[in-house]
Amino acid sequence: MPFNSDSLPVIIKRSRADLAPASSSGALRRSDAEVLARVHGGTSFALREHQKTIADEMLPDTCSDEMILRQANLRLQRGLLPATTAAGSIICTGQAGGVVTAGAIYQTEDGRRVVVSVDTPLAGNTVVPAVSLVAGAAGNIEAGTALTAVSPVDQVNDAAVVGGAGIAGGTEQETTAQLRAKVIRSYRIVAHGGSADDYETWGLEVPGVTRAWCRRNWFGPGTVGLFIMCDGNPNPFPDAAKLAEAQTYIETVYPVGADLAVLAPTPKPVHFVIHPVPDTVAVRASIDAALRDLIFSEAALGTTLLHTHQTQAISNATGEEDHGLIAPAGNVVAAPGELITFGDIAWA
């Protein structure tokens, strides 16, 4: 049965009654006992509030951010996941015999910087490994972006360009809200030495991974397919480097004997055709946001996006009075390895 803490005025009134009979309340008001009643009431109230704070700090859904960090260190294999640094390659040119030395820094026009990670001899258009100098998504640089050397390197041209795969893989530090959800999940889902939930938990312990789905016998008996997503990235579908990172980590914790494959879902974009009423810029933007939110909240690996939920989301959009959902004409069904995503909207 929950304990209800009284308010400060109620506690003072009770203390006043304890110190003198109700019939002498007028005398109490002009005596030292009134002061004692207020002091005693204030102390009692502070103790009750402190007890409430202790109770809140014990539970992951109500505790402070500082306490959730401590609980995560005790409950999870990994605590707060740090930001990761983007990596990739740049294309350099120069004279034969020149070497792009490790530590050479190149920057974009807007000031984002990368540093060469390995001494690389020049041979025509040379692919040079590089990493961002800034951790997090801010360090991601699109393929083809022009770079300029911060400090010239002998026999190497100052101009360079980001390689075909870009400087990618940088993710933000996990938020305390995301960490809190993982701690709460650790109470609800108890480890079972290799259950589907365990694999999903291990996947979520990889920096940057925000969603995970485990599928047993994906390639046949004794195999496990773990699909992951990185929603904090510009492209949420993980690349080969992130898949390899997740595979390497999970192989240190999963049961011996299982044949694990960490995979990226196959995107299944939904292309909507909608006639909104009224057809205004604001209503279009509201419908767009509503459908994006619907897909993100309901779409999971291999699930179905119900047609009724699509129309309901559009109807709930701010400013919408009526609409015609021309396409899709029914439910959107994803195959076992597919993930439904938002494609675009054509306005009719």
C-alpha cells in the first residue's frame, strides 16, 4: 500500500494539536509552542521529502540522470555509449615518390577536418585512410567533398577529395533517455544465455545501434541473424564497417556454437499518393510528419503497416479536414528481412 506524504501545512497543524489541546489554540498562537510546532512540522516534512527522493532514486524510471548512469554501470554490460568517430578515405595526388604522412590534416570549406591515419605512398589518384578529428555525426563528410591540406606536405598536392564511401560512421553519444530505456529493459527482460532477447540486448550495446531484431535459423539450423539499425546516422542502415564492429563485439559475449550473422535490413520504402483537404503547405507538412512518425513507431523487421493506421495518421494531422489516400491502396507488407521506411509523398 503506498504511503502518502502530507503537505507542510497539514504537518504543522498536526504538530500544533500534539503540543496543546484544541481548546487552547488561541493561547498556543501567542506561545513558544507555536514556534516549536512549525519547526517540528518543517523538519518532519523535510524528512518525508527526503524519503520520497530516496524512493525515486531507487527506480530507473524516476531516478535522476546521475543515478541512471550509476545504475547502467551496474546493470548493463556497457554503460553510457560514447560518441564514435567517422572514418573512411580521401583521394590524394602529387609527384611520384611523394608520401602522404600519417597526421597530415585536411579540411573542408566549412572547417570540418580529417587526419591521415597511415603513411601512404603516392601512385596516381591514391586512396589514403583518414579519420575525422571530431567524434559524433558532425564528423561525417559526404563522398566527393573537396578538401584542402592544412599544412602542405612535400610532393603532395594541397587539394584532395573525400573517397567514394565518404567519411562515415560517426554517431552521437547515447542520450540519458536512451540509456534509461535500456536499463528499464534490463529489468523486464532477463538474460537466458542466448535467447533472442539476449542477442538484441548485445546488439544495442554497440555504439550507434538504436534498434535490433533477432531471427533464429536465418540461414538454417544453428544460425542466428541479427538485424540492426543506426537511426542517429544520416543513413540509418548500417554499413559494412558498423556490421563488422557489431559482429566482433557480440562474438565476445554470445554462446559458443551459434553461427551468428549481423545484417542490415533491406529497406522497403512506402510511396504515398495523397489528396489533402485543404491542400496547403502547412497541411502537407503536418501529414508528412505524421506519416514519418507512424512508420518509425510501428515499423519493425518483417511487419505490416496497416492501411487503417495510415489513414488515421493522416486524419490526425494538424489542419487536415479530409483526405484521399490513393496509394498505397491497402496494407504494406514487408518480407522477413525487410524494414518499412518512409519514401515520399506525391500530392494529387
